[in-house]
Amino acid sequence: MIYMKKITFILSFVLICCSIGAQQYHHPVRPVKNVIVMIPDGTSIGVVSAARWYQIYNKLGGQNLSIDPYICGTVKTFSSNAPIGDSAPTTSAYMTGMPQQTGNVSIYPVADPKNDLVYVDPSKAYQPLTTILEAAKVEQQKSVGLVVTVEFPHATPADCSAHYHKRGEYKYIASQMAYQNLDVMFGGGNSILTDDIKEHFTKTNTSLIQNDINTFRNFKGNNKVWALFQDRELPYDIDRDSTQIPSLKEMTEKAIAQLSKNDKGFFLMVEGSKVDWVAHGNDAVGCITEYLAFDKAVAAAIDFAKKDGETAVIILPDHGNSGFTIGRRDLKSYDKATIDQLFANVSKYKRTGEGLEKILINEKPEKIKEVFKKYTDIDLTDEELAELQSSKNYKEADYMKKAVSKNMGHTIVDIMNSRTYFGFTTGGHTGEEVFLAAYHPQGDMPYGMNTNTQINNYLFDVLGLQTSLPDLTTKLFAKHNEVFAGKQYSIDKTTDFPVLTVKQGKNTLIVPAFKSVAYLNGKEFDLGSVTVYIDKNDTFYLPASLADKLK
């Protein structure tokens, strides 16, 4: 009898464990025609909670956020050698299935044996890794698109469509993104466009819309389209001039409309990019309103997916940021604090700290108190006024350092936060799990706690890809010394982009780096994917099929 009880207990324990295990993503999943990945960059769960209460308090749309019915688990995000990740390696892991190091844009990391959290093969260092976007485009001929609120070659969009070991090398990353021949690219970054990129757009019949919201709204062409606003990033949503800059929701709806024209389906990544930026700055009203702008885009995507019946939507941050909390040390009777005490003051703020800084810098000193009151309902003390006037009036170039910058924007945020009970532990990223939400027309979703690599597995399966990403990498990003073994080749590094020249008999093949075109005996042809040059190992990574061109 005792033996049978033990057996029964063991079997029950096993069943419980299996049940827990079954909550995580596992095969099979039914593929769909279209996949939309939505990333509110750097969004901790505290921001989501505050946004929900803010919406309730201000009667902006009911008791729930758009994500609420679809929350199905959490995601453990991390770099290959660190639990707290940067945006470049974290979204790269979603896109490639391999955790990576700080700075990496969809390449294989360098081994760090003492600290690696996963096995890292030293022989594969710097290898460009095929992304989900590239796989959908190359293998399935789906349309592909990106929608962001920062400059287009920033970390997250770059992770989907480019490869390099330094996320800040916009020259190399922007070229790759242009030569990926994206069907849709909406966001910021006009100042980053080069003459070469513009010429490529002309050759490929890609419409380029710059700082023209009316043309953007009226565009109905069947060709590829880039619509960029501002020289770099877009303004925060609460600071945005809606007559000049479209919302993330509007850009998402426009992207879906364009991409849906392909009978083979589409892959779209939408990033609420600047939740992360404003969290770095510890700006509470910015965190809340920027997330709510993202949530409206989520509503648009899910509305389309439900009507379409062939679309899956996956929503998840890439990492946490700032340790945002509702409540902090100086909130003494926290359990008796009313929603009015917690959300009344922040609801009166009409600008982020950055947005108000732009206004105050141009005001006469005697008008500062009045203007501050207009946008925040705060009566500045004389001490606060003096601090504002003594602040350095410059824009912090590095958004990741805003929380500690002694400029006017930082001072404004400090004053605004002092009238609330929101807390921040850091101006940097944090290592907690992030939320996971998803919609699938047949209910095949990744439940429970999933790792970043399991999310990649899910994206692979829900797209119905057949060729593994490692196999596609072998095909698309082979080393030049292996592809052209036994042939005469050289690399010219004196030009803007390195150029590989290969000769065999009467044939000469010229391959510029970071593009998707090459030249055989002077005649241009399309490669179908981008080439990548890595200076660390003096290696070109390019399609293995190029060897056939010289036969």
C-alpha cells in the first residue's frame, strides 16, 4: 500500500512537471500566411501596469490594454554572456535563434568561456546569421517590412535586416537595410540616407517619401516604399505634432495595407522604439504615454489579424529598463494611496521632459514659471527655478545617459517626478523577464515562460519555414575564402565600402560589401541577399552560389 502511494505520488509529480513543461512553446504549430512581430523596446512590466492604470484613470479606453486578452507568458531575455541584455543582441536572438553580445547585430558572438550562458562555438565568431525576415523573403518570397519610431538603422530594425559587430556603424547597417529591398520601411532617419541609397531606390522602383505626411497617407502604389520623418528619431508621442508626424498606429496600418498586396504573405516588425529611450531618461509620463501609443498599434494589428484569419501577432519587449515602479520609498501609506494620489499629477503633464525642454530653452527667464505651469500644472519653487536656469541647455546626445545628465531636460524630469510616486532603480536596462502576448487564428501560441531562442523557434514554425536558419546561413553567408578557394581574389579597403575582386580566366567578379549587387565582367546583377564584410577577420560573407558565376 505504501509502495502504491509512492508510485501514485511520483506519477502525479511527473504529470505536474509535464504540465508545466507543456506550458512552454512546443511543436507542432500551424503555420500562417502573415506574421507581425511587435516589440515595445525596453518595456518593463511596471510600465505596462502604470499605462493600464493611467488609461483607467483618464477614461481613455476601458479597463484593459489591447494586449491584455492575449498575454500568454513571459520571456527570459539575455545576451550570450550576460543576463541583462542590450537591444542589439536581444532582438538579434529573436531573429536568429542565437543569443549574442552587446553591440552585435545578428552575427555569431565571440566566445567568452568564463561567462557564456549558452555554448558558443569559437570558430563561428562574427559569422552573419540569417534572420527570420531574411528567411521569409528569400525562402517564401513574402513581402517584408519594418515600422519604428527611431532612425531606421537603430538596433532593433537593424537586427531584423542587417549584420555587423557594432550596432553604431550606421554607414554599413543603413546600406544593408536599403539593399535588402524591404517592401516597407517607415520611421525616422532622413539624414542617414546617402546618394548611393537614393540611386538604389530609383533603380529598384522604391518610392522614397521624406517629411511629407500627406504623400505618405495618400500612397497607394504597388511598389516598395520608404517613408521617413525627421533627420533622426521621431518625437515622443505626447510631444508629436500630428499634422507632421504619423503615429505608430497609423504607420502600422499603412504598412499592413501595403504588405497585404502580396498573395504569398508578409513579415512585419513593428517597434515602439522610444519606450526604451524615455525609460533611460526616467521620465514617467513619457514611459506611460509612449507605451500607450504602442498599445494602439497593437490594437490595429490584432484587428487586422482577426479579420484576415491568416495572420499571427507576437508581442514582446526585448528587455526591461529602468526598474519603473508604481510606488517608492517616500510613499508611506502605500496600501492606502488612492488612484487619484498616484495618477492625478502625472495625468496633467502635457509634455515629456525632453519636449518641455525644447519649449523652455526658447523662453525668457521671467516666463519660465508660467510656461512650466501651463504644461505640467506645477508651481515651481524659487529653488527649482534657479536649478532650471543653472542647467546646461544642451540635448544629451546619448539617450542612454539621460537619467544622469545635468541638462535642463534632466532637471525638468526630476521636478515632474517629484510630484508623483513613481520610482526608478536605474537609468539602464534591467534583467527581469518580460511579458509575452500573442494571437494565432487557431490558438497555437507560445504559453508559459519561454527563452529568447524559443521565441525564434516559434517564429520559424509559425511562418512555416522549411530550411533551417543555420542551413540558410551556410547558403547566404559563406566565407569568401571558401567560396572562391583556388581562385585569385583580393580585397580593396581604400574605398567607402570594401570591394572583393575575384578573377578566373577571362572572368572578373566584383562584389562590394554591404550591398545586394555584384558585377560580372562589368555587368551588374542582383544577389538576392546582402553581402557583409567583417574587418575583425578580414572576411567577406556572401552567397555560396557566387562560385558558379565564374564557371
